[in-house]
Amino acid sequence: MPEPYRSTPVFDETTIPAALRAEHRTKAGVWGLIRVIEGELNLTYAEPPIERVLTPGTPGVVEPGQTHFVTPLGKVRMQVDFYTEPPAV
């Protein structure tokens, strides 16, 4: 199972950076794994337009270069792990 090479701090609904709430993308060769520790988070992929509700048991995978953004759905705690290969979900 691959290990993340970097992880963000744990964010809550008030500390999720504006950059994560706006459309952005991962770098070439980088996968993101969005993990919800508590609550719910909406993950929106831009192309094709898809929305997924993430929960503690349902993480979200972002492929290299995939445009996306997140929206907290109430009280939430979340973290993003970064990988150089597809993460095991």
C-alpha cells in the first residue's frame, strides 16, 4: 500500500483555505486523497462535473491535474494526503 509523501494540517469548516474552496488542481504525477475525519464535505470535480459527499468512511481521490474544489457541509474536520501513485482506498 503506498504511503503519502506529504499531508496537510487538519482543517475544520473555518480553517479550510480559500484555495481549496476554489477550483484548483493537483500537479502532474500527484494524487490527492481527501479524508474526512468528522462531518461531511462536498467534493466537486470540474470535468466532467461530478459532486460527491465525503464522510469519514468515504474519502475522495483526486487524480493528477484534475480540477476540483471542496465545500464544507456544516461542521467538518478534514485532511489531504498526497501520493506519487494512486492511493489505496
